[in-house]
Amino acid sequence: MVKSNLQSIRNLDGISKIQYEGKQSTNPLAFKHYDPNEVIGDKTMKEHLRFSIAYWHTLTADGTDMFGTGTMQRSWDSYSGMDLAKARLDAAFQLFDRLDVPYFSFHDRDIAPEGDSLQETNQQLDLIVGRMKDYMKDSQVKLLWNTANMFKHPRFVHGAATSCHADVFAYAAAQVKKGIETAKELDAENYVFWGGREGYDTLLNTDMKRELDHLATFLHMAVDYAKEIGYTGQMLIEPKPKEPTTHQYDTDAATTIAFLKQYGLDQHFKLNIEANHATLAGHTFEHELRVASIHGLLGSVDANQGHPLLGWDTDEFPTDLYATTLAMYEILKNGGLGTGGLNFDAKVRRASFDLEDLLYAHIAGMDAFAKGLRVAHRLIENRVFEDVIKHRYRSFSEGIGRDISEGKANFHTLEEYALKHSVMRNESGREEQLKARLNQYLLED
Ligand SMILES: [Mn+2]
């Protein structure tokens, strides 16, 4: 059904399942590239991409920003409290159905409001989780991951597991304990730790070593509890360099991996890599994916993009085909995402306030990743970059290079060699030619 821009959709009842119509389609409510049943290599697109809808941006957020109040026009606007939570839940599963998305994700406080006590908060959560379980059973939509919101309430002003206040640490532990129980109850394929306020603003009041020790202790307790209750989903940790704190402890993939290894946690955790967090850290999305992948720790992806001109976490829907192609290249080379998926940790712009904007945004993101998957698969199939890279390092496959690779060389043998071969010829890296080839593949597909 095509709606004109003047006739906004008030609810999802009149919208049918979004269909694949191919790249010639002009229907804004159709996929142009995402054909869930198309086989790419050894899997369908749906199996490769494992799309997930993020509850917080899509169902819970109202468009509030630093300067203004909410703008979003939603069919569930007229409700409040637990009625609002129930109305959102109903709308959520309608949306999952219309977009034919196999997964979703949430923070505990997205799905049910905080009560006056932890006990009441947990009761409210239980009520929604119970209903959610029924919706999941009826729809076959699965939970990619859940996590704990330990950044919104004022108690977390100094952090959660890295707070200077032991009572806050204890509260956070209780909240994550409940979160892991929820993950088990809903068969979540992963449980995510994203350290909302785990970081610091100034070293003048911060014992950094102590806070890192506390964070590790916290994560070990989480691993122990999951084992105790038999929750076997993958634990994930999500890097981010800054915002809201000046220095977030899980700055980037490399920092997070060093932390996990330092504290003996790398056997229990993998990384959830977010595109916008990568660029905030001064890296490309594909760099962060590669770092996680070469350590065997690429777990899942928060699919979004930052704005190149804005220095904060804008969480835009991913539409940059270079980024989605190079991301899918890394994901395919990693052998897929295992229990992870492509989770749209992305929000429509504040001015895109109509309900149908949620559909357009997800369609745009799903098409961008589908296109990226197709192009990346062909690049790998044709060994476009693999052969270039293999050729580039060929000097390590023979002679002195092989000795270095095989650990047979030392500074004595290398000095002896260098004294005889002090004139050498380097070859061009051909960066521009390779980018042109990438363009060719993007345009041809
Ligand atoms: Mn973000």
C-alpha cells in the first residue's frame, strides 16, 4: 500500500507486510535490494543479515533532544504507565511483522517503566516479559539480546559497576541479575553489556585502576550467575569512546579486548560493534569489525551511522553503501556473526516524526545492508582484494621473508641479509585503483 506524504499512517493496522519488489520499484513501502529468500553463497539474505529492531529508538524514544521535547507521533501516544508499555509491546510486534524482521533487542527500562522500588520495577518488568513471551511464541520473532539501562536514573550519576558508591554497584548487580534471568526466560541469543556511564570525567576524583577492577569483578559475577542458572547465550560487551563520560572505559575494540584479556574475561565475552561508536573513536566501522574479528571476538553489530559533520552519537539509520559493503565484507570474512545480528541501534531524525518514517527508515537500512552483502559477496567470490593482498605480501612466502614468518630468523641473520641487500624496491599500494574497483562493483551490482 502506497500512502501519499499528506496522508500519514496513524497505526500499522492498514499496512501489509513489506515485500521485495526489486531495484526498479518506486514504492516507498517495498524493499529494493533486500530479498529475504535470495540465496547468497550458502545462506539466504535473511540468514546472513539477521536483522533486529531496537526497542529504545523505535518504540520508546519520543524525539526529545538537548534543545526540545518530543515530536514523534505514535499510535500509542494516548497511553501512560503500564498501559503505554502494553500498547508499545503490541505495536512492536506489529512492526516486526510488517518488516519481517527476525529479531529485536531492548533495555529493561524500554519495555516497562521503573517503579517506586526495585521490587515494583521487577514486578512491572515481569508482567511485560510474560506478555512478550506470548507475542514471541505467536510471531516466531526472537530476542537477539537484552541489556540493562544503568545510565538514565540519577543513582547512576557516577556510573554503575564503576560507581564510587558501593550501594550503586549492588543495585546494578541486582538489575543485571534480573536481566540475565530475563534473557533466560525469553531465550535471548545474547546478553549485552554496554557501559552507559562506565567511564570518568576527570582523573582528579577518579581511582581508575579501582574502577576497572570493580568492572571486571562485576562481569565475572555476571558470568558466574549465568552459569548458575543455566543461561547459555553469548555475553557481549559494546565499545564506545566517549559520551556521556569524557572517557568511557570500553573506548574501542582494542581497548576492550585488552581489558577482557587482562581480567581473564575473553573466554566469556565477545564484542558488539557499533558503527557510530567506531567513528566516534576515530576509527572506521570496518576497522573495529576487523580488530574484533582477528581476535575471534566479533559477536554482533549495532547497525547505524554517525553524521560526518556532527561530533556526537547521532545513531542514524545506515544508508552509506560504502560502509555497509565494507562491513558486510568483514562479517563474511568472519564467517558470519554466529548468534549475533545486525541490530538497528538507529533512530529516525527528530523531524521524521510520522509513524511511516519508522518503516521507511528500516527499509532504507535493510536495503543498504542487503546491497552491501551482495557486493561484498561478489568481491570475495572474485578475490578482488584477496589476490592483491596476497601478491603484496609475497616476499614473506619465500627466502628471508619465509624465515621471518616461520620464526627462523633473528637479528643476526637479518643483519647479515640486510648488509647484502641494502638496495630494495617498494611497489605502489594502488589505493585509488582499488577504490575505483570497489566503485565498479557497487555500481555494477
Ligand atoms: Mn550510538
